[in-house]
Amino acid sequence: MEKNVADQIKKYARFKRSEDITKFEKIISEILKLNDSKYIPILMNAFDDETEFEEVMYSLVHAVESYPKQAYISSLIKEIPHGLQSYPYWLEKLVNRIFNDEAYLSDFRKNMHLLSKEDIIQLLDLVAEESEHHEKLCTELKKEILERSE
């Protein structure tokens, strides 16, 4: 089922026809009904920095954020290396939103050590560049990472 769902998302995420948006959103809705966090990476891989349909991507943001906090943060952390290469714009949006919520930030902070130092530094540089109000936090988190790696 997972592969089939992933294939369908990829097929409709191109949005070549107007009905593709409806089909894409229907698949997302069906995935959410399953209430299984194993689908978070599949959903995250549907982000597209080149899309003309930002509102559809925001429905994807809301979909991944609807999962339980621990499952979402854990999946996001695992997807960061791929996200930095494939969808940095949307990855920054997701992390920015995490940084705006103390409980989510706390879980992110506890798990960020699971990333390579290079990936977390690249992510924090991206967030700081795009979000001035998180510059101080990003500097603080980079300091924590660098102190742990010494």
C-alpha cells in the first residue's frame, strides 16, 4: 500500500491537469484517515519548491503537522538531509513553525543530535537567513551542536 500511495502522490503532485489537485488532496485525506505515522515521509517527499500551487503545499504542511508531535518531529529529523536537497523552501517553513512552538521546539532540540553536524548547521543557517526572528535561536542551537561535537 505504501508504495502505491507514494506513486499516486508523485503522479498527481505534478498538477498537470486541474483535477490533479483534487486527486492529490483526496490522497492526502485518505492517508490521514489511516492515522499511521509511517506515511509522514511519503507526505514530506511531496513538497515541491517549484510548484505554482502554494495553497496545496500548505495543505501538506497542515497534514504532516496533524500527526502526534513525537512522530512528526522524529520523521522530520530523519527527512532533513533529503529536504535540504529537494525542498529547502518548504523544509524551512516546517522548521520555522516548529521553532514558534515551545513544545515542538523542545522535542526538536532533544532530537537534533541525530542529524550530522553539517546537516543541522546547514538547516539552521537556512532558517536564520529566512527568518530574522529566529536568528538568535539558530545561533544558540548551533552553539549547542558544536559544543556536543567537541
